Amino acid sequence: MHELGVIIEVVKYVEDFAKKNKLTKIDTLVLQIGELSAMIPRYIEACYPAAVDGTMLQDTQLKIEILPANAICRECGSVFNVIQNNKVCPNCKSEVWELLCGREFMIKEIVAY
């Protein structure tokens, strides 16, 4: 499970950000994870408590937003979700497309007070 190592690095990054910006309390950490990301949201949620234990994020809430795996069809220009449509354009049935989003793993928001 590589998610634990990644989340530990995210925690370090957020702590550094908080110190540089003189934040004393973080309430919520919001992550965005693409449907095609190598990060599995339920694993992130499962290892989050261990990653934040003993850090300034120990009492924070984790929120995860899933970003769709959208592509644009190179034949007709339609934008569609590649997972929901089994990698086939629902408009023209083409299998020639370019991925627009869905592999992201980002910190969207750090809610502090």
C-alpha cells in the first residue's frame, strides 16, 4: 500500500505550509483524487489516521473529492467519462480520444483557523 507513504508526504507538506503561514490549527484537509489515479480513496482514508498521528493534523477531518475521468473524442469532439462509457464515445462510438482529466492527486484546500 503506497498510499501511506504518499499521505505521510502530504502531511509533511501541509505542516510546512502551516508553519510558513503561521497557522496554528487545521480543521479540514481536502484532497482531489482522479478516477484513474494510482491513489485509491478508501486506502487513503484508511491510512490517514496513522499518517497524522502525533502531527498538527492529528485532529483534522479528511475530505476526498473524486474527479471524473473525462476524455474528448478526436472524431466528434464530445466530452465523456471513459469509465462510464467503457472507453467508447457515446456520441459516435469512436475509441479514439484524449484524456482530459482523471489522474489527479492534489491538495485542494486546507481549512484552518
